[in-house]
Amino acid sequence: MEQPVQQKPLTFKDYKSDYKPVWCPGCGDFSVLAAITKALAELQIPRENSAVISGIGCSSRIPAYTSVYGFHGIHGRALASATGLKVARPDLTVVATGGDGDGFSIGGNHFMHACRRNVDMTYVVMDNEVYGMTKGQASPTTPSDWEGSKLTPHGTGVSPFNPLSVALSAGASFIARGFAGDPNGAAKLIAQAMQHKGFSFVQILSPCVTFRPEQAEWKKIVRKGEITETGDLGTAAAFLATDDGFSTGVLYETQRPIYQPSMEENHSLSEIEASFEL
Amino acid sequence: MTSQTVSIAITGAGGAGVMTAGQMLLDAAAKAGLYGLMTRSSGPQIRGGEAAAYIRLSSAPIDCPDDSFDVLFCFDWMNVDRFAAELPMRPNSVIIGDEAAKNPPTMITDSIARQVLVPLSQSANEIEGGRPNMIGLGILGELAGIPLDALQAILEKVLKRKGEAALLASLEGVKLGMKVASDLETEIGLDLHLERKATDKTRWSLTGNEAAGMGALRGGVRFCAAYPITPATEILEWLAPNLEKVGGTLVQAEDELASVNMIIGGSFGGVPSITATSGPGLALMTEALGLAVSAEIPIVVVDVMRGGPSTGIPTKSEQSDLNIALHGLHGDAPHIVTAPNSISDCLFTAQWTVHLAEKLQTAAIMLSDQSLGQSRNIIDKPADLAFVAKRDLVEDGVEDYKRYALTDSGISPMAVPGIKGGEYVADGLETAENARPSSSAEDHYAQLDKRQRKIDQFDYGQHWAEIEGEGDLAVITFGSVTAPVREAIERLKEEGQKIKLISLRLLSPALPGPFDVAMEGVNKALVVEQTHSKQFYRYLRSVYDLPKNTHVLAKPGPLPFRPGEIVDQIKELG
Ligand SMILES: Cc1ncc(C[n+]2csc(CCOP(=O)(O)OP(=O)(O)O)c2C)c(N)n1
Ligand code: SF4
């Protein structure tokens, strides 16, 4: 992380844009926006040297509400774009963001490979167990018996997956879960994730008040700080085996070699061209 | 013919050393002052299996196959009939086989060509560590008039690492082969020796895929993300180590959706970025191409076309991705489509394409194909070019920055991370000038116009097409078909016919002004393309005024165009 260059420290407000979010009042994503900007402020990352990258969905609208560089790409590809940016520009702080549909369904393949690749960036998923933007269909984290969508009137009949388990088995080197109902806690987790060297994944339970109004109950169910951090894969896996998805905290952190090719220029183009000569 | 050429096909079972012998023959020919082209062909086996090398040598630069082969050299008869359709012969062609090989297939015994057997395995057995393919190299070298010192120089270069004994055995084999061939030449009255001109020009040996990689580097590309696919993989294999040398890198992505979005990310970061793929991969990338157009992020996608649709014929050439490259994007998405017209032009066109993408802040697709990408050519070292990626960037500390400002040129200065005051959100949503999402009709019209304007108004100079010769008949083509068309026109010129060649390097946008100028004095046209559904002709019709008297010669892969069939078609037009 770079040292602050500003005279006056930046506050989380400095990392917000003046653009009014399109979100429904009460949407959990407001808190996630607050958490991300607070984390950026805590680390005093120069605005011009950070980028928030997203795909498509309500949650993926987040880049426009920050004042750093942003990229609002296409559905499911936030991690791919973020990977390209970070590998090509290792000097930047890169945060990928999005929803559970964006990240685990259409972008599921990239999630798995981002965990494996271990590029030094952070991925924040606002998990509301539903596709908000397209008006309420089931996502890979939706319980199989949820009958709220016309698309799957009898429930999906498909088991939801636990993103933390997938991240763990795919090799993510930092894994945490937070809750939009606790923005300060979420901000801490995100800041810790951003300081981690390698790929860090933070699932934030972020209620959709419109298509999953029952998620208003989450504030009663979610247990703050119940996860104990470990660097041991077996311990983390054992915890997840009985996890109901409502505990929060850092689950796992380890150090693995990060994916960052050295980008040192040590040949001229004519030296390369000489290899074509007979 | 303006230049004398000799065409040699070498075939053999896996492990016979067909490709090694072919490559050595080509390189030795170049050492001896000749030019040449080598195309590889192989059976369906993943590894091993029968292989064929098609080589054409010439005293002048050459970049397309001839109508037929002068020599078919078979190390054995193993599945040689698999290549039958690729091996046109004439009555005075010669098929050379091994005395020791039994039961030649009917493709050989029924051939109109002359057939001779030589002591191939037997000669190899006479030498300790001797290999039939080195005997073959000697035979073919002698037949083409390549002197021993050129062959020896290549052997020394290639076998340096294998030690003295291997080199000596190979050299002895080559010498023995040359002896066998000179006996043969007198025996059957064969004279294929090529005239060799002294030259002080540096020669390069490279494939179109390597040339495309080099062009990308010259153009300033420093980031690549890609997923392997035949026949584009060699671009990636070439780029990976060479990007590393110049401070860049290549990421092997999990799929083409990832690779294209990764390069969009890299380019958003200000680093000129490229990916290479073939038809199936391009199909997967089309959504992201729309994003690059909309968010105005320069990227280059090289499509090394192969037979389609679907998996099609992955190892053979076709131009049938033209439609998807031109029209595959959703929405109104003006972008650049280019096509190199020869193996060496892959270098120029790749470099130019990078320049266009960067300058115009849009997606550019370069349509190469298998026959350009995977064939090896001996060329004169190309000149350095001035096209180096140069984006219009805003100044550090910019105030009230409008990323998508409506400018006359349509090009809005870009900000990249690191530039203070430039913080903006690149978006696939339609935006207002200030990059804020907008669904207003006014903003949509203005941005659509702007994105079209920058592409339409740009000065593409002379590079949009190769225009050669004069005549009231124009042959219009693009890509790898250019070389056989050019040779056909040259042959007809020798018969006194005047024909104009127009080969488009810039397929999109269309440039009606320059095209009309190129067509002045033309009242008849022939469009030649390697597709089944006349994709190129239909496109030309939709964007250009063609003469009433326009004909089409469209032929899909897998067989290459040969100059003779184009000559025949032109003659038929009268
Ligand atoms: C290729 C493609 N397919 C489908 C869509 C439609 N779409 C937009 S957002 C979305 C789902 C978003 O759900 P999620 O990622 O969970 O985000 P949320 O809206 O709940 O925050 C879908 C299916 C699209 N934009 N692009
Ligand atoms: S639909 Fe749901 S996820 Fe989308 S903005 Fe509204 S509350 Fe948030």
C-alpha cells in the first residue's frame, strides 16, 4: 500500500461520488458501499491509484458511487477484468465487486480460477441469494425450496453452494464473511482483505429488501465475529462443514506465492527480431 | 512465369522426420539465396501419425502454393493417400519412394506422375547413425540445386546440440542423398535447379503467427491474455516468452470470456493489449467486444480462421469468420476489422491494427487464417514502421474531466488509472459525456454518432488496400487468397491480359471514396474468397458499388486456392 500523499487524510466521504445510487431504499448494498469507502479511507489509498471493478447487477452498480477509477463491465466478468488490470498494472489497488449471480453463476468459472491464481486483489460479493436486477430469480446461493420466483415456482430443487467452501477448496488465500447490517465490521474485514497479499474473498450478506423481504430477519440471525480465523485448511473446512452461513469474521488466511509476473524490460525489439534471421 | 519455382511435397509416417527434413530444406534454400514457403499438414492423430510438408522454392519471393507438385517424396507409403487431395501432380512430376517400402497404395500406382524408387533405408543403413530423412534431404537439396555448403550450414545450426557424431552422420547422409539424386537426374532427365541470385539483404524465416506476434510487439502491445486454440496457439507461444523480454506478460486464461475481459482490464489500465483465438473463441468473445466498443477501450483480437462452423476443420484454412467479425456484435457497434494479405503482412497488419485500436479507442479484429498463421515463409527483412500505440490521454491533474466528451474527431481523450482527476467509470451502459450512465435519447444519439464518427473520419492512408496493376477487370479479394490471385494475374499478364488486383486490408469500416477511386476504369469484377456462402461478396455488395458485371469465385476450405483455378475462372469470364 502506498503512503498517503495528501496533507489532510481522506475520509470515507472523499471516496464517494456525488452520484445517487439507483438502489431501493434499505438495500444492503448501501452499507457495502460505506464499508468499501471506509476501508479505502482507513488505508488512505490515493484515489487515482485504485480501481473498483464490477460486472452487472444491482450490486455491480457500486463503482459509479465511488470516486476512484471504476469499471462497470459485463455480467459475470468482473474478476476477469480485474485480473487483467492488476496483472498489467501491479501498482494499483484493485477491488472487484458484484452480486452472487454475477460472481457464482455466470461468472462462476472465473471465481474458481481467481481463487487458484492468487492475484493480489480483493473480491467483495454482495450476497442476497437472489438476482435483484432482473427482478427476483434464484441464484446459486438461493435455498432450493425458495418459491418466490415465477421462473422456479416449485423452488429450484438445486442445492445452494457455500461460496466460502468453494473459495477454500479452490485455493483462495484469504476468506471472510461480513454482514451489511454491520458496516463497520464489514469495513474492517474489507480493509484486512485489501492488506492481504494475494487473492482475498469477502462475502457480505447484503439483504435485498425488494425481492427477499424476509432477509430483514438476517439482523437477528447473523452472529458477529463468530468465525475464528485460522491458517489451517482442515480447521477451516471443518468449520464450514457445520456452518449455517450466518456467522461472520475472517475464516482463513494463508500466504501463497502471488501471481505477478515480473515485468522487467531486458531486451530490445531488434534483439527479438534477430531470432528470425537465418 | 516471372520466376522459376519448384514445388516439393514430403510425406511420411510419424517419426520419419518429415517436418525436420522439410524445415531444413527450406532454411538451406534460404541460405543458398532462394525464397520459399512451407506448409505443414498432418493426419488426425494428436501426436505422431503421418505428416506432410509442402515446400515451394523460388528465386524470387514466393508466398502461395503452385498448381501442382514437381516432386512427391515419400519416406514410406503410410497413409499417404490421406493427403491425396492436397497433392495435385502432373505427368512430368516425379514420385520418389523407397525401394524397401512394400505395397504402394493405388493413389501412387495410379498416379499420372512418373515414379522412381531410390535406396533410401538401404543408404541410411550404410551410415552409422544414418537416418532416411537426411538421405531425403540430400536428394531434395540436390534436385533443387541447393549446394552442399548451404545444407551443411543448416545441419550445423540445427544439430549443434546433438553432438559431433549426430552431425557427421547427418552430413554423410545428405552427401549420399545428393549422390543418389544426381544419378537420378541423369537417369530420368530431371532438371529442377533454381537460379540463385546473390543478395546482401537479410532474410527472415517466420510463420504468419510469429509475424503477428512480432507486429503486436512492434505496435506496443505489452499484455496478452488468451486461451489455446488451433491454429492460433503459436501466436501465444511466441508472445509468452517475447512479451516477457520487453516488460510485458501473457496470462493463460480459463476461457475466452476471461481472456477478452482480461485484456479489456489491462487496456483500461493503459497497457496496449491483445488476444488471439480462432472462430469458436471469437464467438465467445463477442459480448465483450461490444463492451470494448461501448466503453471505448482499445483491444485487438486476432482470429486465426479455420474451417467452421463449430469445431469444423481445426487444422485447415477458411475465411468463413468474416461474417461474425463484421456483424457478430450486438447493438450498433462500429469497430475495426483488418486482414493481413500475406504471411509477412501479418507483421505489418498486426502492428497497424494495434495502432488503429489504440488511436480510435475501440475493438479491432484482425482476421488471419490457418494458412497464413501456420505456414513458414522466407522473406526479406521488413522495414521498421512508425505505427506505435499512441492513445490520446488527458493530462495529470485534469479538472471537470469528461471521459466521453463529444469531440469533432469523435476521439475523447482517455484517462487511465494513475492520472489524477481522471477518475471515471468505464461502462458498458450508455453514458453521458461525463461517463455517468444515461438512458436519454440525446446522450445515446450523441455517443452512437461519436463512436461512428471517430471510425469513419479517420485517415487510413494507403494501407486500407493493396492495389496493383491496371485493367478493366478487377479481382477483389482479401487475406490469404491474395497470393494465389496475384500469381494468377501475373500469369495472365504474361499472356498479355491486363488485370487489376484489389486486396482489402481494412475490411471495416468500408471506405467508399477510396474504393471508387480504385475502381476507376474497371467495368468487370471477380471476387475471390475462401467461403461457401460468398460472405465477402455479399459484404462488398452491401457497402460498395460493384460493376453490374461482377462474378464470384467462392470455395470453402480445406483445400487451398491454387493460382491455376483462378486463371481458369478469369479466362472463363472472357
Ligand atoms: C449476458 C447477460 N445475461 C443476463 C443478463 C441479465 N442480468 C443482469 S443482472 C443479472 C443478475 C444479477 O444478480 P446478482 O449478480 O446476484 O446481483 P444483484 O442484482 O442481486 O445485486 C442478470 C441475470 C445480463 N446483463 N447479461
Ligand atoms: S432489488 Fe434488491 S438488490 Fe436490487 S437494489 Fe433493490 S433491494 Fe437492492
